[in-house]
Amino acid sequence: MDVGFNLSGTLVAGCTANGQIKMFNVNTKRELGEMIGHNEDEISRVVFSPSGNRILTASADKTARYV
């Protein structure tokens, strides 16, 4: 549904229609982790916080969450 990069461009997070968020290291192309949020509702937007240590998501359930 959406992807977001951290400020240094080394991490990318992607979100899906079934409420999953996956994070990857751009340089190694390895998955770093997977999270479930928003009660498995569609996540339509994902962005990194300015510090890069949190991710903000927006969902079809009309909420925004930090993960």
C-alpha cells in the first residue's frame, strides 16, 4: 500500500492491506522484522519519525499509531 524510508535511506518500511508492516535494510536487502497493527485493517500510510527509531502508520480504521 505504501513505503517509507528513514532519513539516511538505509531502512525502508512497507505496509499492506492486511495490517502488516515489514522493515528492510536497503543495503543488505534483508528483512529486519514484521509487525501487525491496526487489528489487521488496511494500513494506507507509513512514515519514519525524524529520529528514525519509530514508525507512524495510518489505517482504514481511522487511527494513526506509532510502532
